[in-house]
Amino acid sequence: MKFTERRTRERLFGVILALWLSWGIAACAGAPQPDAAPATQAPTTGMQATDTPASAPSPVAQATQPPAATVTPAPAEIPTAIPTSQPTQTPVPQTGHITGAVVNVRSGPGTTTAILGKLKSGDEVQITGQRPGWYEIIYPSNSDTRGWVSAELAAPGLPPTATPRPAAVPAPVIVGYEAPNVLWQWDGESTVSGRDWFFDMELIQGGNNQPYDTVQANPSDAVKVDGVWSFAQPREVLCDTTLTMAIATRKDGWISPLSNGIQIGAPCECDDPCPGCGDGGCAN
């Protein structure tokens, strides 16, 4: 009995195994098989057309790009002026003057350049430019050409105003004597304008160098008629007396040359005192 049951179970297990194997083989035979594995396509940069929608690609981690560096443009280079041979120009010619006694005017700012001419102390020039140690000037004056003078021998500005010398005072000329009036000519009033002046007369006897008397005649005390002055001198005239005169001021003394001399005293006699005759002798 037991033997029979066991055999029955074995047969039933075999049937079930056979059915399971048959179902599995049938299932495998019915599945479509691919002809060949598709070739791997190289990635392209563009989208490829496809018949069926492609499955959504898995997100791929993208490399984080660093921010682009900000490039600051370099400042434009300012060209440096290249020195030229042109002098520094003065917008408007400046008046200057020569300070050296005699100064060469040259064609360029250097002692090896040609000499164009000469200028003397006090000459005015028009300065149009300058280089170290030199002035560019208009030369000749009132022309369009230029010359150069040493800056050590010229200076900007007008020359210093020289103190004007007083006009020379002319000497009077004695033209006669009509006792007691002395007559002379003199036309130098303009040369003594504003000064305290007078006619200074000297009476000299014989050969003496020193006067024995003097007379000061103010202009208001003398009379001038037709260019001839007249003055009545009040002094006693000794024998053998010569009269001279000059223009003088009370501050400076004589300011004119001495006039000519005119004899206004009679010749001395032997009995007359004659201090100028020498050795106690007489004039004749």
C-alpha cells in the first residue's frame, strides 16, 4: 500500500515537472529575438531626428564654470611730446633791452652760429622766444626775421631811465663897461630854470689870481634889452682891474665856465698902490 502511494506521488511530480518545462520552453520560443546589436553612435552636437520619443535623459551633473574675470581696459597711453628745435614761443613779443656794451646777434642759440649783426647797450629789442641762456628777438627791428642774443647780455623790460644830466650852462660874454654899468650877453636862462642862480662877478687887479672884490647880481637886479644884460656894479674899481663873471648857485657855486675878462680899471701909475705888479714896481 505504501509502495503504491509513493509511486503515485513520483508519477504526479514527474507530470507537473514535465508541464512546467514545456511551458517554459514554449514561452522562450515565442519571444522575438533581435537580429543584431545596434552600433553605438558617436554623440553629436545637434538634436537627431527620431521616430519614437526618446526617454528622458538622466540628469548629468554639469561642471560649475567660474565667473568670467572682469577685464579692466588699460588707460590709453598719452603720447609724450618730443622736444623739437623750436624755441619756447612768447604769445606776444615782449620788450627787452641790451645790457652788454656791444652784443652779437646770432642766427641761432649758440656761440658757433653765424653773426647777423651787433647791438649796443640800451638798444630796445622785441623778445619772441627763449632757450636756456638765449633770447630770440626780432632782428632787424620791424622785420619778419629773427636773431638770438645771449640772456646774460640782455634783459626783459625797458632800459632803466637814466638820470638826465642838466643842460650845460653857457658862459656869459662881457661886451663892455660903461662905469658903473657892466654889459654882457647871455641866453642860458632855460638851463637854470628852477634853480637859485645869479651872476657872480670878480674884480682882479694886476696879475693876481685872487679877486680883491666880488659882486653878486641877481637876475632881478639886472636889465636885459635886446639880448644884452646891464648891471650897475657898486664896487670901487682899482687901477689895472679886470672884470670876469660866471653863472653860479648858492648851493653849488659856479655852474658855468668863466667868462672872458675885460679891463675896467685905468692903468696904475707909479704912485698908485699896485699889489699885482710884483716886486713893488709900477704897471708902466
